[in-house]
Amino acid sequence: MATYTANYGLHQWVPEDVFVRTDFNTDLSKIDTALKTALDTANSGVSAAAAAQATADTAKSIADSKTAVVAGSYTGTGTENRAISLGFQPKAVLVERYNGVRYNNMPIAGLALYGKPCSDYPIEGGLTVTANGFTVDTHSTVKFNNEQVIYYYLAVR
């Protein structure tokens, strides 16, 4: 005796069943109706490419929001109090020069935590975590924004 599929109720025959033409016709009619409904839904004003892009954008957004570490780079401008926007408040930011070298033990790169800037001054400066990313300065020995120098950063959410 035939059983039926869960989604469309199509026949699932066993070896001892007798095949009846009307069973095949019923199943094919159900498949035809389901395919037409799917096609009509797909053509209801949203292209397949647009629907796929929307799905991909949603997936990327979810993945980005769950990523614990964000990496990036910036090129120094030589200005004071330059903001680097990340779109979130990091718990910590590590900044290093493009070559990873620190000259004469000067703090030209380093780690800042929220509320704990990386600076050789008693005031905030150098590298500071902010509500939307971090700021960098070019104080006398703290060099986080030297003009035309490439810096890499890691920011922890």
C-alpha cells in the first residue's frame, strides 16, 4: 500500500502496489501547481538576482555583527585627534606600523583598552578607544598617525 510524501502528498509506492494511471496524473498535477506557484512568487517583482543579493547581504550583516575581531588599515595624515570609525565601540584596539617595527623602544604603536588609552602622557591621546572606533594622535613620542605611514589595526568587539 502506497504512503505519501510529507510536503505534497505524492504517492510513494511499495513493490507490491499496483500502479494506477490516475495516481500518476494526480501527482504530476500537484507538482505542476507547486512549480507554477514558485515561479509566480519568484516573478512577483523581485528578480532572482535581487533576492539572492538580499539574502547574501543579510548573511554578511549577521556574520559581521558576530565577528569578534575586525582588522584593517589606515594611512597616517599627520593630524591630531584623528577618528577612525569602526561602527562599534571596541573593547580593545591594537595598532602597529606597516612593518611592525618600533624604533628605539618609542611607543609608535600599541594597545589601548576602553578607558585606558595608549599614551606616554598623563592625558588621553596617542591611541584612544571611542564609542564608534578609535582616535590616533602624533604626540612627540607617540606616533599613531605619522603622515604617509601605513598602520594596521585589530579591534576586539
